[in-house]
Amino acid sequence: MVTYGGTESYADRLDALFAVRSEHDRTGLVTAVVLRPVSQAITGSAGSDGRFGATSGWDDLKTVAVARLVCDRVPHVRVAGHDPELAGVALRFGADQIERPGRPLGATDPGLERVVTGAGRTLLVLGTLA
């Protein structure tokens, strides 16, 4: 997991992504780069205003795009899906998985399904037999 949006510099963020890439190159065992804004990583949820802290939507999307470029051999880039609209846009910036912490496996969300299909993707809910 790569947390971002705290006190790190962009160089620190790149170092973390290159560390993920290096680990994957060394072992082949990294299946996803999981990107999580720092306040969400600490609290597990958004603040009262629905935002996750110091990151902006633009900052989140830049982080997704750079993660996809740096970790090009890692199969998946996973983003948080607390903001379905932003998660849908992230699918166009290099993410291919949306994580919904705190939701039961197999739970669906019509809003999320709408933005996923709007991004030209197919919603696959992990943890189901279907």
C-alpha cells in the first residue's frame, strides 16, 4: 500500500512507487499497487465533508497516472472508492480496481456501477461466486 498526501514530497511519493516496482521485479509477487490518501489510511473513512484530507482530486489522479507508469509491470492499480465519481475518473487515468473498505464482500452500489460502466469498464464484484 502506498499512502500519500501527508507530509511527503513528490520525490518521496515516487520513491515509494519505485520501491513497489522494485519489489515486484525482484519477487513477481506484487499483484496490485494500492493507493490510499493518508487520512483515509489512518481513519479508514472520509471526513465529515466527504473528503480524505490534504489531497485534491487532481492530486489523486496524478498519483494514479504516475503509479500506472512507474509500476507498469504490476498487474493492477487499486484506488479507494469512497468518492465513486472520482474513482470512475481514476479508471481513465490508469486504475483498474476500486476498493470499497467497510463494505461486505459482494455488496454492489448502483452509483459505483454507473461510473464504472461510464468509464467504459465492466463492474466485477470480487468475493462473489457469480
